[in-house]
Amino acid sequence: MAKGYSIRLTVPLELHHAALQQSAALAAEGAGPAERKAYRVNATRIQAAEHQPPPGR
């Protein structure tokens, strides 16, 4: 069985959005539960980051 890995990206939020769009197939019909969960977790993290004030404020 393969192990799943998470990668933390320290990049502008726009690149996170682009990565999420590229991985939209993970949430598509026919995807397994782990793939859908990975997509949801990443989308939730991006949404949370959008609502945080910029650093230094």
C-alpha cells in the first residue's frame, strides 16, 4: 500500500488556487474517498488563509 504525503507550499495564494484547480480531478466523480478528502482539506486550508489578515498587521 502506498503512503500519502502532504506538501506545504510557501507561495502566494494565487499559486495555491492554481494548484487546487489542477487537482480538481481529485474531487471528481469516480475518485476514491482519500482523493476527495485530500481535495477538501486543501480547499479548506486555502479558504482559511484567504480570511486571515496579512502577516505584520
